[in-house]
Amino acid sequence: MNEEEFAALAAGNALHALSSEDRARFEDALAQHPEWQSWVDADEATAAALAEGVREVVPPAALRNELLARIAVAPQRSTDAGAGGEADDVVVPPRPPAPAPVAPVEPAPDTALIQAVSRRNWTRGIFALAACLVLLVALGFASVTINEYLTRTPAAIALADIESAPDAQAASVDVPDGGTATAHWSEELGKAVLVSDGLPVISDDQSFELWFVRDDGAVSAGVFETVAGADATVLLDGALEAGDVIAVTVEPEGGAPDGQPTSDPIIAIPTA
């Protein structure tokens, strides 16, 4: 369970609205992640604040008389012992109804009582609205997170894999025009990703080309283009080998025509 899922359960817990299954999941997650207690405390504090100031409502004065009148006409059972010494289960017919009494005039509702009822109804509405907002925020955040996860680029996925690798490494250099470039790589995975910002401006008929530079020459690792000054995260094509230098050159559009660099690198990052 992630923190967003737990936050939704914490809101349900504050409302006492969890099923037994969700309650077990909630308690198990909290035991594994005590640092999430802040969600529980915040939701319980919100629930307490919303319910604050609501007084008990006095039932109407006529309610007692109405209940007694209904009991008076309901069939009753007798438990008196009969001739055999055992209780006879005899149905006693209801008494004839007494003449209808003059309906008492109920006093006008107390203003304080009306205000209390109004506050109770308002509080319940606000409490329900707050619970819905908590749930919507949690679901909205989760949907954004899921959408971002599903729409990640191959370079972003590779970068996450590299950063999780036990042999993950990174190195940065400055580039012309004041930008920077950082290479991330893992020899175990054989992957490398270049993250850059502020690359120099090139013409429309040129492209940036990536290279693995080795003792026996340079191997193209793909071409890319970017808006001047914008960030770029690019996955190098092919497998990284131990000792490679990750380089970038400016080439004719589409890449070097003969598969070898035609200019000096503007970026060169050794991985050894």
C-alpha cells in the first residue's frame, strides 16, 4: 500500500466508515509505517473540529404521550398461573380506546433548540463535504500519479532503472553557453542516460548526436533535438561498455553521414 491509498483509508477511519477488511488493511499499514500517523491525527482532528459545539437535541414534548397511547391499544399477553399451576398464554383484548383527549397545545419551539438542530444539520453537511474532498483529493492525486507513470518516456524509465541499480553512477560537466550535462549509467544494466540543460543553439539542418567513444573508435548512440535552452533527457542507443566515454557532437541533420563524428565533442563524460 502506498501513502495515497493509506490517506484515503485514514479519512474513512476518521468517519468510522471502514469495512472490517479495510480496517484490517488500515491497521496493518499503520503498523508497518508509523510515520503515516500524521494522516490519522490530522483526519481525527478535523472530525473533532467539525463536530465541536453540537448539543444534544431534546425530543418533542408530545413524543412521550404518543408512545403511551400506542402501548395502551396494543394487544397484551397474560402470564397468570391457571388451574394447573402453569402460566396460561392468554391474549388480553385491548381496552376500548378512551375518548380522544383534547390535543395539547405544544409550546413553541425554543429558539436555542432550533439553532442547535440547524447547527447539527449544517455540521453534518460540512463533515460529509470534508470527507468527500479528502477522498477526491486522494483520488485526484492518485490519478495524476498513475497518468504520469503510464506516460513516462523510455528515457525516464531507463533513468529510474539506473538510479535503482546497485552500481549506479553519475558525472556532470559544463557545456558551451553555460549549460550543464549529467550522464547516468549502470554497467550492470548496460544503460546510460544523458540529462542536459542549456545546450548551445544549432541550426535547423543540424542535430545533436550521442556517442560511445572507445579505444577502437566511436559508436553512434542515436541523435536528438531539443528546443534552445530546454532540458533534455535522452537514452543512449546500444549497450554501455566498461570504460566508455559518453560524448555529444553537432552533426548534419539526422546524424553523421558515415557513422563517425564530423566535429569535436561539445560534451565528453568518462565513465571509468
